[in-house]
Amino acid sequence: MIKADRVVSTTCPYCGVGCNLMLHVKDEHVFKVTTPFDGPVNHGNLCVKGRFGYDYIYHPKRVTTPLMRKTPQKAGERTQAFDRSEWHEVTWDEALDYTADRLVEIYKRDGSDAMAVYCCAKATNEDNYLLQKMYRAIFRTNNVDHCTRLCHAGSVVALQQATGSSAMSNTASQVIQNDVFIVTGSNTSENHPIIALQMKEAVQKHGAKMIVVDPRRIDLVDMAELWLPLKPGTNVPVFTAMAYVIVEENLVNHDFIDDRTEGYTEFLSTLETFTPEYAEEISGVPAEDIRKAARLYAKADKAAIYWGMGISQLSHGTASALALINLAFLTGHIGREGTGLNPLRGQNNVQGASDMGSMPFHYPGYMRVDNPDNRAKWERAWNIEEGGLSLKLGLTTTEILGHAHEGGIRALYIMGENPMMSEPNLNETRKHMQQLEFLVAQDIFINESAAFADVFFPATPFAEKDGTFSNTDRRVQRVRAAHAPRGQARPDWQIICDLAKRLESRLGVASAYWDYSHPEEVLREMGNVNPDYAGITYDRIDKIGLIYPVPSMEHPGTPTLFTETFPRGRGKFHPLEYVPVREEADDEYPFILTTGRLLEHWHGGTMTRNSVLNDAYPEARVEIHPADAEIHGIRNGDPVKVQSRRGEIVVRATVTEKTTVGVVFLPWHFHEAAANLLTNDVLDPQAKIPEFKACAVQVFPAREDDLARPDVVVNRGRY
């Protein structure tokens, strides 16, 4: 048995659960991961990613030296360069100086609107705070965003509109206090496995009744009281029909509505259309099951709703989330332990990156950038002249690349994101990437997006850096380096500070301050202005973290929000109408494609597909129902072509009753069969989130010429 030189406590770099990890280090190499049994988040449990998915740190393809393109790129002619022979190694000074020169050149010529940055939900709070600070304080732009725009933006906007807050109202562990809970748009067992264990415990040991609302027969259906297999994109009629039943049968919490909400009368005036029979006609869910679900939820003493991206990733994602919020307001199932509205955040620090201001509309702490009082607070914090920061709302992630053209975005800085996997309609995304004049990638691998870059900054993964992550519970936890960075790789926050000082020197502006000796100083700077983090220090979160808001050094944290009031004062009901998905099935494209994640993989695959986890699940597969497979002559394991109006891929089929008739499912982690070549880039008009969860496709057996295509060579040997 190997004896560790040391064991380092840290936080998992994968999903939003934020599990506590113990990294066992021997000879400057992590060789094992365990977890403490008394950890407040995961209680001794880990999923396969947390337990085994760390070896990407040592993958031979990892980049640990600054790189620059051998051949300079021009707008309109930019190409992907995966091969290291197309790059040359440079010193940090060369890479940083060249980047500073190019960014300043473009900024002086074209101004703030030409500059944009993608922050990163995989990076720490401190990394994200500094990157948005650099772009706002130096380039005076709010063209700052990250992947929340592609996952829970609909939830964020809806919660802000209805409550004034955008995070989970309770903690995931409170599910064991539920009498009834709804899980919708979330394959929790694969996307948030540790939370799924707690849900199963709530049912099996505490007698809770679970309602699953999902187009797929996910694992949790096996122990659900009710399964409502709705058609993708029909959330609003199903949940509003539940509201109809609650009102019709007088299951309403009138005291809560009178004391704590507004807009109820207007909401009622639009409810009469949404009968369960109307919802059945649209969604396929039996009207009587909708009634049963409404009664179960409304009559419970403590009920909660947990949702994932099946709610938010739609062109009406904001409305879908508002439909859930209306249910909580109708019944008063919010503001108490064991109740609440709980969007399950997908990435390890997507909550924290949002808290840090990595969005085009908000400074840290969700302070609107178009509010002069908020602007003044950050001008004082960053040593900027009065009126120096921009009041102009920035472009979102989905808009930044769409504006990559002359007169629009000319320079883009990407920290840890991979838009060439995560954006919808990737053929169009590729065209936009090619139009950039200058592109910087800060990452650990040359992924599909970094391959377009002019400069590559080698950053460090979670095991080589210090900082904090904020999980889906709003718990802020420590991240600790287990060993020194490999090669010349550097923590993101150090790279940003060195670049920022060069930028200020070239522009001759007063310093916003970049001379930090440790990430804790960064967190304290942010907490001095953002009251939610005011009482959070590294000492206070050393063992188990703190759940914000933590408004003072004496405050114990706030696991349950809205106990007395909402940040906006009263919770606001929102009348809704049904808007179909933008692209419904038809004779030419008879299936609805929905996309999602797998237990073994994560996000664009940059980490898991460079780890042992890729051996566990090495290729993409499309799930199709047996009835559909028989009609189209498809057998389990057959190669098939999946085609939409935007692109096509070739994969093997999995014939399974896990999906429903007329619906096919694809994971989106596989570059050689990228699901987002197919997806629709239509946006929710409020949240600007794409409709990943529903587009029309055709599926048919692949021909010989399909199998001969170079883009399916990775899969061909397995057919």
C-alpha cells in the first residue's frame, strides 16, 4: 500500500454539489482521492468523477508552457491548430507582452465595444472576480459573461424577477425534510449523483413522496410516486395546469399570498386557459396525473422543487422557471426549512462565478451595472475616476460571438470555457470564431476553442491552486493546492494580475490594484463591497465552509432564504402563456432531440475525456425508443445519422425505453459527435439562453459513405 506524503483537503472540481475531497499525494503526484465521512455536503459519498476523474492533471496532452501561433492569424482566415507543431513555446514575458500589446492596440483603435471576455465556472471565485475586474476597470466594458448563460440563465432571470435573488432558496440536504418534492428537468442521478442519493434517502427512509417531471425515464422514476413524461418544451402548460388545480380546489395558502406576494389577481385572470385537459393535449401528460401532482404538492406540510436545465435551456426558459415559482407562491412552500425553489447548478463554481460579477448585467453581488450608485461603489473599490465605469449593459455569451465582425467584437479572451463545444449551432459558431481579430485562451488543454487562439496561457487545475468555490447550496468552500504547478503553468489569478499591470502601464491609467500576495486578499476585496460575502474569510471557511449571505464576521450563514421577506420586498406572481418550442417535429424531421450530460463525463469534455473516465464511456450514443427504432429499421448498436436543419453527426444507437416515443437523446461531451452541431441557436428573449433541450431531427441508418467521413473516424472501429 502506498503511503501518502500528505493528504490535502479541497473541493471537487466537477458539478455544483461541491463535495469535500481528500487528495492523497506521493512524490508530488495525487494517487488517490477519498472523502471525509463527516463532510457537510457529501457525507462520505463520492461519484465516479470525484473519485477517479482527477488524472487529467497528468495527461501528456496538458499544456504547461506558454504558446504562440507560428503563423499569425487574420480575421476571416482563422483556423484551428490542435497540433503542437503549429505553435511555438515562448516565455511568460513574451506571451504576456504580446497579448498586452495586441489588446491595447485594438482597444485604442476600436474602443470598449470591441473587447469581450468569457469568465469560467470551473475557475475559482478569485479568478473570476479578477478577470471581470480587469475588463471593467481597464477596458471599461461590460461584455463579460460565462457559461451560466448556457445553463441556468432562465432560472436566474426568473428568480430575480420574482424574488430579487437568483440562487437556491434552501440547501439540497434539506430534501430529507420534505414531505413531497418535485424533480423536473434534472437527471439528478447522473448530473448531481450525491444529491440524488439524498433524494432516495428522503423517499426510502423518511417517507417523502417524489414527483418526477421529465421526458425521459430517468433513474429516479423507479421510486417516484408519480412520473409525468411531458414532451420537451411543454413545462409551462403542465405546471400552470397544476396551479389551475390548486386554485380550483382551493388548496391555496391565502395567508402567504396576502402577506408576502403581489400580482395574484393578475395571475388568476390568465389561469382559466390552463386546464389539465388543455395541458394533456399539448404535453401528453394525462390530466388526472397533473391533478394528482398538484394535490400532492399543495397539501404537503413541507414541499420543494428541484430543477435542472430541462427547465431553463429553452427559448421560453424564463417562463418555465416562473411557472415553478408561481406554484411555490400559491402554496407558501418557500421561506421555511424543507421547502423552497432549488435550481441545481451544473458546474462546480457556476454559482460563484455569477456571484463574482461574471455577467454582462451585474457587478459582484448582482448589483446592476446600469445603476449609478452601484457604479460608484466599484469605482471607489477599484480606484477609478468618478463616472469612469460603463453604465451600458454588456453582450451575453450567446451574443458576443454573434458580434464578432468588423465594427463589433474584435478581441476575445477565453478563460477555461469551450464555446466550440458549448454553443448551439456549432457550424455558425465556427464562422464567428474565424472572424475574431485576436483571441487569447487560458486553459489546461488545447481544446476545440483554444485551437483557434493566437496565444495560449497554461493555467493550473484545481489541485494546483488555492481559492474558493461556491456550490449550488451557496456554500463557499476552500480549494487547496495539493502540489506545485506542472511545468510553467500558473494559477489563473496570477496570470490575470500580471497581464492587468502590463495593460495599465501601456494605457497610462491609475492602478486598480493587482499586487495580491494570496487569493484570500482578492476575496476580501470583493467582500468589502458585496454584503453577501462580507463575513467570509479563509479562516472561517477552513473546515466546512459558510452558506451565504454572511453579512458580518459574527454571522453563522444562511441555509434558508426568504424566511421573513424577499429581497425585492414581496414575491411577484407572473401571468404566463404557452409558447411552443421554436422547432417542432414534422414529416421531414419527425423526432425532437433533447441533450444532456452523462454520469462519466462533464461539460465539453476537456477534463473527463482526458482522464480514465473516457475509458468508461468512450463514445457518444443516441438514445431512441424501441417503437421508433423498429419503424426506422434501427437495431441496438447500429450506426445512425442524426440530422437537423443545421448539421449532422454519425453515432451508434442505443435502443431503450429510457426515452419516450418521438424523443431522442444525445450527450454533448463528444467533439467527434458534437450534439451542438444540431441544436437550435434561437434564444430566450429575456435570459438570452439557447434552446438546447428541443430541436427537430431525423434519425436513420448510416450508409457506407457516412462511415467513411473523416469526422467519424474515432467511432468507426466500434461499429
